[in-house]
Amino acid sequence: MVSEQEFERLKADYERLKTGIQELAILNEIATTISSTIDLDRIIETIVKKCITHFNVDQGNISLISHQEMAAPLQTMVRQYDSDAGRIPFRLDQQLIGWMLAKKEPLIINDISQDTRFAFLGNDIPYKSLICVAMMYKGKLIGVLSLFNKRNNESFDKNDLRLLSIIATESSQVIENARLLEEEKKLLSVTEELRISGLIQQKLLPSNLPDIKGYQVAASNIPAKEVGGDYYDVIKIDEHKFAFCFGDVSGKGMPAALLMSNLQATIRSLMLSNHDPALIVQQTNTLIHATTTSDKFITFFLGILDVKNNVFDYCNAGHDKPLDYNSGSFQELQTGGVPLGFLQHFDYQKYSMTFNQNQILVIYTDGVTEAMNRNEDEFGLDNVKSIVKNNQDKSAREILDAILEAIDNHASGAEQMDDITMIVLKKN
């Protein structure tokens, strides 16, 4: 006959075995389920739902910390998954992550209302108890796994803590791998977007410049990144008139490429019925303002050359002032108004100049004058003027190449943050 003492020992062994089997069962369920998917959302949702069921709680939550925000990790919560009990208050979630960042120790509280650390939540919090463990990967905190409100007035104990810690440990690597794969997919998507944007922009730039009787014209565009924001075009209107378009679109990537495409289509369309640069710029501004957000704008220069009368009418919408070199002196062309898209309505002004023999006009973006060397010294407008003056007897192409070579020598291999785009127009 089994003694009472022996019976109690066997009963305790049975309970431990039963608990162990249950723990192995949930670990196996989680492992089986999450190994069948690489989707980060589904992995997290599976872990939380299994924990809610097994631990008999009202609510569960996994908060991942953004790698990019580790210097200020309380700013960004990547994901949260809860039961139908409702979202966990943001301040509570932040408090738990703050605890884990500071202590990296598990946390069990079976009466939150009596814990001074959570007094800031007030008396109406819908939580009585919580258990919280760190999710570590290669010694780094990547997230926090939390459970709230043990049902049937039960309390969290050391067995709950042990099992939840095992789940967090086993899940961390799977979650991190899924997150890295997700980030890789996003990177590939961005890379493809940049490639397509680059193709769009290259097709917007003229492959060949028109022959202009009595003039020489040369142009160049050197993007700083895969996708730039600079735009130029030389359009033959008729036998005697040619339009020179020059713009710098705010932003990069696909939005800038699409806005540039919109700009080119608008300019070419308006030019079919109107040759007044100020009126064209004004109408373009209205359209750009109506189709873009307030953070998007374009600095733009439009000039129309009449080779029959050697007159150059132009309007400058907030763009860098083109440089005019004539008879040994320089003049910067006036600005006719604010950048496109700033204001819904603006009365842009037209200005005119007359081209004389050997007169040179340099139209450029700020990437030319602001090109930097490793000491962050800018190339500057004075250098552009010096090169134009020293090469005034050379062709437009030679003048442009001399400026680009000087910029390259100045930069000495330093990475440039802005596109270098330029047109040189010279009267024979």
C-alpha cells in the first residue's frame, strides 16, 4: 500500500509531467505554425494567440523595436497584436519597453493598481495583472512579449515566467529572420523604384540638342544619386524660335520623376499656343499647385530665343540666376517670381535681353555652385565666372567641359549630394 507521503510525491510528479507535456505541446504548436510561414505579421499573430489561449489571459502583445530608432527606441513601435480586449495604452507599452531596455529582466505584477511604477495610468486602467519578458537576439533587445489579466482571478507565477521566457527566446530568432527578409524585400522594391525612376528621368532629358543657326549650345546632367531632381530641355518651336527649359524638382525618387514628367508635358502643351515665357510659367504654376502637395515645388527657368532678332525672352521662377557674359562683364538674369507650386496664383514677370556676338549664357542648377570637396568648401559662382572668362574664345562645349573638369578637380572624389546640370549657350 502506498503511503500518503509517497502518494503526494507521485501526485507532484504527475503534475510536473502534465505541465511539461502541456508546455511541450504549446512550444511544438508555435514552432510548427511559424516554421510554415515567412510572413512577419502571421508569425507574431500566431505567437500571441497561442499565448493567450495557453496562459488563459485576456490580452497579449508583442512590440518590436525599430533597429533604426535604437538611439531613441521609445519613439517607434513597429508592431502590436492584441486580443479583442482592445489596444494596450501607448504609455503602458512605452513603460514596459523602457523597463526592458533598462533592466532586461522579466516583470511580473499581479496587482497593477498597487504598483507605483504604473500610477501614471490612473485608476481606470482595465488591467490587473501582467507578465512581460524581453525578446533578445544576439544580445540585443529586439522586442517585448507581454500578457495581461490572468483569468479566473489567478496570478502569474514562476512557471508562467519560465515558459514565456522560453517562448520569447525560441521566437526571437524566427521573428528577426522574418523581419530581415521583410526589410530585404522593401530594399529590393526601393531599388527597383529607383531604377524605373532613373529610366523615366533619362527619357525626359533630350537625347540630342537641336541645331540653332548662329548659336552653339551644349548641355550636361550628372545625377548625384540613382535618381536626381534636375530637368532641362531645349525645344524647337519653329525655324526661328527655341525654348530653353531648366528646373530643379524638390525631392527624389519616383515622386520627383513623375513631377518632372508632369512639368515637361505641361510646358510642351502650353507652348503649342503661347510663346510668352511669363504666361507659360504662370499657367504651369497653377497646374503644378493643383496637382501636388504643399511640400512639393519646382525652381524653374524658361527662356525663348528668337534667332531672327537675337532676342531672348525669359522668366525665372525661383531658380538660380543664369550667368550672362557679354563684352568682358557678367550679369545675373533677374528672377521673375517664386518657385512653381508655392502659391496658387502668382503674377510672374517677363524680362528680355539681346544677344551680341560671342555672348555667353550659362544656365545651371545649384549642384554646380554648391559642389563640395572633402573640407565642405563649395565650388562657388566666382569659379564659374573665372572659367567662362578664361575660355570665352572657345566653343560652348569646351566651356561646359572646362567647368565640369574644374568641379571634378575641386571635389577630388568627394561624394556629391546634388545633381550637376548645366546648359551653355553661345552666340557665334
